[in-house]
Amino acid sequence: MQATVFNEKEQETKQIDFTGNSVKELLEYLNINPETVLVVRKGVVITEEESLQEQDCIELLSVISGG
């Protein structure tokens, strides 16, 4: 599957080709801890269980916490 991924933390957009089809598999492929990012598709936050489609455009937004 091919997808376009924008990583806010790295300010980088890349085209990737991976064998999975879920958000969880995408994050594993990119070696990203799912607790550190929000995954957004078409302006909507999606969960790890969501399926991805060929040519999806995904944004990875950093989760920031403070106190």
C-alpha cells in the first residue's frame, strides 16, 4: 500500500510503501509510539484500528502535555 505521510514533528512529508493496512501497522512500520501522536486523515482524528486506503494522505501530529 502506498500512502503520503506528513510528520509534524519532523516537518517532513514522504511517500511510503508498506505491507500493512491499518493505522497501527503504519505506526509500527514508521517506528512511532502511538501514544505520542494523533493520526489525522482528511481533518479527522482516526484510531489505530482504522483501515487505510491506497493513496491515503495521513498527518501525524505530536501530542503535547503540560501541567
